[in-house]
Amino acid sequence: MNQILIGKGERPVYLLAKYGNRHGLVAGATGTGKTISLQVLAEGFSRLGVPVFMADVKGDVSGLALAGIANEKIQQRVAQIGIEGYTNETSPHWILTTCCVPTSAAAASSTSLSQTKSS
């Protein structure tokens, strides 16, 4: 395996492992799938044997190393997009995350930034 499945519409879309050392940006509005995109990449790199480090301020991916719990919604989505052999699994290699800036620190940082911009 030398690729990571990153999406599937009319046909599957893969990131070739040899391009995984490039810079990337995942951006979008609330609810557009940024966190899921990062999870898919982290899991894919882990399967390829690449250790992953993610700075996770909100704690959204802190449980990524654990196997997920199957439920009906996930099974329906797997069937809808046609992923064969889907199983919930743990990540085989290290995925390290840092988590959770205290709210007061985030607020202070945000306030400092807005004061700097308006000066």
C-alpha cells in the first residue's frame, strides 16, 4: 500500500505516499469536514507506518488512536460510498495529539491579536 484514500465520488481519490511530504492546507467554514479530512490523513499515514503529530487545540482528535464504535449511520455511509472491507480499527502506529488550550488563554490570545490589528 502506497496511497491514502482521501475521498470517493464518481471514482476514488488517493494521495500517493510520495507526495505526503509537501505542505498542505485544510480550510473551510464550520461543518465542512476539516477535522474529518485531518483524521483521514492521520489514519492513512499511520497505516503506512508514518508517525503522526497533530496539534489539537479543541481536542477533536484526541481519541483518534482508539477503534471507533460501529453504528447504523456509519454502516449506511460505508455502503453508500462503496467502501469494501470496512472495519473499525485502532491506528497501528503512533498518533500523538496535543490538546486543549484553556479558554482564558485562548481568549487572551484572541484579545491581543484583535488589539494589534486595530492599532
